[in-house]
Amino acid sequence: MEQEKACVKNGIDCIDKYDYLFEGKRLGLITGPTGLNRQLESTIDILKDRYNLKALYSPEHGVRGNLQAGVHVDTYVDEKTGVPVFSLYGDHRKPSPEMLKDIDVLVMDIQDIGSRYYTYLYTMSYCMEACAENKKTFVLMDRINPIGGIEVEGNVLDPEYSSFVGMYPITNRYGLTAGELAMLFNKEFGIGCDLAVVGLEGWKRDMYQKDTDLLWVSPSPNIPTMDTAVLYNGTCLFEGTNISEGRGTTKPFEMIGAPWLDPYKLADKMNSKSLPGVLFRPVYFEPTFSKHKGQQCKGVQIHVTDYKAVKPVEVGIKLLYEIMDQSSDNFEWLPPSTEKGRYFIDLLAGCEDVRLRRYEADELLYRWKAESLRFKNCKEQYHLY
């Protein structure tokens, strides 16, 4: 018999209790397609109907979710409301004084996925910095962490490898809601903005999205399910390689492969490691876009058998190292990009240790565990729930 799901309200569902933050103020809103209440009404429309919504701000993928990963956004007008939309994923990642001049309060309502690589986190921190510099209030509409608020996994990013896929020294999986993370960023990293958090109701830290009665809306085009969100904390590392991470398939970040791999050998080897909460199945797939577009890839699909037991960073590292071992000379790290001339894998991993393979998987994960425990002790002081 299926366990009864908990009734949970995100921040936008509790807005009536926070009327004092919005009434009589000129509002700006950073949002995306996940900015919805329980009835799937857009936060854009709710704020436009109730208050004085003056401007929208678009992160990666656009305010209505109409853009793929990495597509730069230009300033435009939201066709439904007529409100101007300023881009925060193009020439400006931080709002300029000009973009903020007509507002008093900058509100943010976007579902994150509990992962350091997710660019929405740094859109949030840049906006917090802009609010501090321009004397505006920043209001975070909190949302659940869909992969729970207890587990912490991975290394603490070395600030030398700071980028838009990892700006601050936090772990890959950080175990906080967006509101809690905003509080941590504000204090630990000296942003110091006037911050308010519109809190959740009914959520407990051990709850994943599947434990709640909230509907799943994809936080971005390549995170179609909660299982994807869990695995992303480890399999996102493949974005720094010439191995397909499953973009261009119906199972991004769950199917991993390349044209030269032996899917049966890879699946057998990974299953022999007895990693908790997952099973590996040999698969063939052909991406419709991104790496190896139109080519047959051979690899594995990672099936989550117990979403509370799986350790996604361990899964990602052990699968990466196994694929390196089975790839002969075919495996490559993607060359350095424009972010300070760093390899993309170094920006994702927050260090050079993975690319240089300074340690084998078990030792690397052992070292990272000490870092994650240190971060866990720090982050607990910011728990709201």
C-alpha cells in the first residue's frame, strides 16, 4: 500500500501571511516555469493580479521556460502580462542599477534541485549582491529541496575554481532549501543584503518530492523527473567529458554512454560494485542533440531502486572512473572554455583532482566525505525546518 503523501505548501502558497512584504511596494520578480502555486498558477500572474509588478528577470531557460540550456536570453516583453523582462543569462548575470531603478523589492521564486552545479543558485546570489549594492529588499519564496534536506555529499568547492556552475565553497549536494541557502550565502560569503524568506509549511527535512503531494514540474528541460534530480549530483560531471550524459534523450543524466563502449561489460562492472540504491542496465541510445548527435551510443541506464539510499556523487565518480578505464584512448576531457581558461570538469568538480586522477575513486570519495561533514556542520545553523 502506497504511503500517504504529506500536504506541503511552498512559499507562494503561503503568500497571504507575508502580505506586508509586498503591499504598496514596486516589485520585480525572478522566476521560471516552476514558479507556480499548488493550483499551477504562475507566480508572475499572482503578483501581477495582487500587487504592483513592475519588472521580470529571466535566468537560464527564460521566465516561461521556452529556452534550452546555455541559450542566451535577451531583454523582451512577457506576452501574457506586458511586463518587461530583463535578461540575467546573457550580457548581465547581475542586475544593473538601471534594471532595478523602478522597483523596491526583488522577489525570487524558482525550484532548484539541491545541486551545486545549478545556475539558478548563482542568479540568486548575484541578485542578492545587486540588492545590497542598490539598497533593495530581496525576498526568496522558499521551495522544498526535492532530494531532501539531510544528506550532504561531495567536496567543498575550491574558490580557485569558482564559476557560474559553482561559485561558492559548498558541497555538490548541500541539503538545504533555496531559502536556507540564501541565508547561508548572505552571511557566510558576506553578501549582506536585506533578506526575507517566505517559508514552507508541512515539509520535513527527510522528505523528497515523492513524499509530498506537490506536483512535479521540470525545473529545467533536462531534469524531467525527481530521479534525474537525484542522479544529477553525480552524473553532471560527464558534462566535462566527451561522454554523452544523455542530453538529447528522454533520460538525461540517467543514461550515460559513448559510441565505443561495451554496454554489457560496463553494466556488469558497475553492478558488481553493489552501490546502494541503484542498478545499472546496458542500453543503446541515439541523442537527437548535444554530444554524439545522431550516433548510436552504448552505455548504461542508472535505475534508482531506493532514492533515499542512493549516493549520487559516489555513483558519478565510480561510473566516470570505470568508463575512463574502459575507453582506452577514446576518452577526453572537454578543452578549457572561456571561464578563466579552466577545464569544464574542474569547474564542475571544484578542483583538479578528478581530471588529474590524483586519487582512485575510493580514496577520492573518502577525502570528500571529510569535506562534506565539515560543510554539514556549518549548514545546520541555517535550517528553518
